[in-house]
Amino acid sequence: MFQDISGRIEHNPPRLSYGAAAADIDGDGRPELLITGFGVRNLVLDWQEDGRLRDVAPPAIADPSRRAIGIAAGDADGDGEEEVYILNTDTFMGMKRFGDRFLDQEDPDDAGSWSDLFELPINIENPNLSAGRSVAAVDIDGTGTYRFFVANYGGPLRLHEVDAYRRVRDRAGELGIRMVTGGRSLCVIPDLDERPSVFCGTENDANALFVPVVDGSFRNRAEELALADSMEHARGVAVVDADGDGLLDLILANWEGPARLFVRRRPGDIDSPFTDRAPARFQDPQRNRTVVAADFDNDGAVELFFNNMGEPNRLFRIHNGSVEELDAGAAAEPDGFGTGAVVADADGDGVLELLLTHGEQGEQPLSLFAARHASENGYLRVLPLTDFGAPARGAVVHLYAGDTHQVRSIDGGSGYLCQMEPIAHFGLGRRREVDAVEVVWPGGRRRRIEHPGINRELEVTP
């Protein structure tokens, strides 16, 4: 399916990279690609008028002195601009030497105005010094302000928030999520309840699913909802409507273990356990890192891309409960040391680009791919915004066109190390009309737009 367009990356030497995210940090209306560097500079790849991706990372983000691994963006202070959380890890587990970065841009028109909140005197004694893997932005109360959920390995999970005085607090303890586990991956599941739930994939332990309860805290319900999978080692995770019932299900890739296709047993019932409906070929053990769910070819069906370490990447199409394996083409990368994967429409042409990062076992360049013939099909991109004007990560977008109903989630992160663009991208195939789109924000507010048009990006406010 994929063709290699890596030549569009202006400077692309071999390097050690792990996580990646897609976020519009310069306010130009298009997402930039943020790539972590392990002992080398972090990158911000911005699409230029000459058709190339160029690194424009300001010094505070580039930060070559640390070992970055996980990354996510979200509007933590309600100013309408997304902050960037960079998780640094210089050891496998337990305590580490270098803390994370919580980067805030004081002036959106000044690339040099980024600063690290953890380095302010008021926060100097509150760093995250546990080795971690993934970070996700979560709007836990539906207000449009985000907390950064951090999956630590051998240290307590954390939930960082910032107040009006730029003070950073870890609220994990008071909200019932301060557990010590082998945290690997995170995924925001927005439609189990009005407030979002958070899935935490683990290694050498049972997975956790933190579901909100009445008093505002969270309860781990992974065991009772059949998501614990305690004999496996979780890595990539993503949400997708696997069976066409309009609800989001869970794709989970385990390291050298079977992939799972966790589908809700009774739609609409929050107490109904999930059931694994993965077909045999889908379950083949892989050395997986990240799973990306997206309609790369704009045909109206979602593809699942499994990014692997030292063995071929794999691609599946999933539609109304059926799963079909596809030829990944150039993106198979059988000799690639895949660590992360992120998807975004970086050039604004309505076709998604897939960026792969490599590292851990050796230095390799970044890879960039796009699906062949995707531009022949129609599309609609929907960007829900918060009351403050920032991307509403964790929102759910429904699209209705004739007899089809598609569902997308605005990604809060992280899958494994990564965070996708904050836009619901719908392929339409040969359809030339959309009847309606409906956005559901964290907290339950809804808005329906009739006949929104196609081949465009639609911003939707509450």
C-alpha cells in the first residue's frame, strides 16, 4: 500500500529515536511532527513551501542533553495553546537521573519563549524521577484543561496538572491511580463513560483500566472488564470501531505475544466485559512497538499498522468485524528497528503521512510513507476545539454518510511512546456527500453539523 517519501525529510541522518507526536505548536493550522531523541536533539519537523520537512525545533524542545522517549501535547493551562510533555528515561526501570520536561510557550509568536515548568523554583522539588515510557493528555473533568498521565516503569503512575500560578502537582494519589507497575503504554478511551477512561498497558503485570467514578476519582476495572491480560507484555494500543456498532473497541499488541482485538460484548453497557475477537493470523506474535489506526488510503475503512522491532511491519484492514491482512509495501521495513509511529496530514493535502522512528538496537534514519492512490478518494477532517480554542483531545467524532457510520477518537496518546494528530480523519472513498458529523466532548456535550461538505478540514466548537 505504502510508498516511501522519506526523501522529503530535509536532513535525515541515522539517530536513536523513540516516541513521536503530531501537534500544531506554531499556530499555522497544520500539525508539526515532534520526534524524541535519545542522547541527541529532539526534532520538530515542519512542512515547508518547497515540499520538504525541515527541523525548526526551538532550543527548549531540542534539548540534546537528555534521553527523551515519550511525548504528548495538550492544553494544560487553558490558554488555547498546547503544552508539550517530554518523558526522559536514562535507565530501564526505577529511579532515573534526569527529570521530564513540561514545556509551556509564553508567546505563541515567539519560538524562543518555551520554558520548562519543572525548572521553576515553585516546582523544583516535584520532578518525575521514575523511569517511564508513555505519556497521554487527559481531560478528566470535561473542562478543556488537560492533565498529563505518565506511565512509569517500576515507579508510581503520575497525573500532572498545572494551576494558575504555574505550580505543577501530581494528583495520582488523591484520584486513585498512584499504583506501581511495569507501565508501558497508555490510551484514552473516551466513550466508556461521559468522562474519559485511561488504559495502561503493562509488562510483567496485569494491565489497568482506570474508569471514573462518581466522586471524581478513578477505579481500576481491567480485571472485571477482561482487559488485564496479565500473562502478556503490552506495547502498542489504539481504539477503533472494530465491529461497526458505533462504539470504540481496543486493539492491543503484546511484545512477542498475541495481538488482541478487544470488542465490547454488550454495546452501550459500561459493565459489560470485553471479548477478544482477534482472528488467528492477527494473533501471530510480533516484536511490536506501536499500533496506528487510520484510514491511510481514504477508502472509508480503517487500516491497522503494526510497527515492529527487527522484523517486518504488518498492515491490516478492519471493517464491520472482518480483518484482512494487506501488503504494507515499502513500509514493511523488514530490517527496521521500529520504536515509534505517528500519523498526520503534515502537508494539508488530505492524505495522511506515516512517520516511523527507529532506535534502541541501532541508529537508523526516520522513515516517511504515504498510501498510493489515496488522493483519488474523498475525505473529511474534523478538528474539535475546547472552549479555550485548543484541540479537544479525547473527543469522539461520528460521521454519517448514507448507510455508513464511522467513528474516530481525537488522540490523547500515547499508544506506546507516541501521540497522533488531534484531528478525526475520515476517508470517504467515492462518496461525494456527508449527511452529518456529530462531536461528543469529554464531559458529554454534543454538537451536530448537517451537510458539512467534503475534501476539507472542519473546525467544530462546543
